[in-house]
Amino acid sequence: MPKGYWIARVDIDDFEQYKNYIAANAKPFADFGARFLVRAGQFENPEGTSRSRNVLIEFPSYQAALDCYKSEDYQAAFKLRADVATSDLIIIEGYDP
């Protein structure tokens, strides 16, 4: 079964308030087996557009990635982020040859 991934690009307007989102998302991420592969860090953007922060999160399955996003706990965390950051998020199924 292919893994699932969240690919997020984020611009943070208020990092102090964003810390509340980080604290609140820990539980749903743990509940759904999330593992950060990329969490900010140095990057170059040779093509297209970018945001200041990039994140790649791996889940045990595509369904787990979807279920995490739709969970009550994550949606509560999302509300903490909504007014203090602008983001793009895709949830994608991994490649399993």
C-alpha cells in the first residue's frame, strides 16, 4: 500500500501565534502516524513560485493522510493557523512501483 504525504508551503505572518498551531497539531499527527521528512530548512527555488517555509509529512497510507486532515483535532489546530499564515497544501498518494 502506498504511503500518503502532505506537501505544504507556508508564509507565516505571526510566528508567536503560529507556535500555538504547532503545539496543537502534534496530537493528530501522532494519532495518524505522521513523520516529518522536511520541516522548513534551507532551499532554493529555481523554477516557479515558493513560500518561505516548506514541509513534507509522510503518513503510513494515503487514507491516513486524508483522515488526519479531516480529523476534529487537526481541524481545531487548523483554526489556530488560519489567521496567522498563508499556505498551500496538497495531500498526495506516494509512488509504489
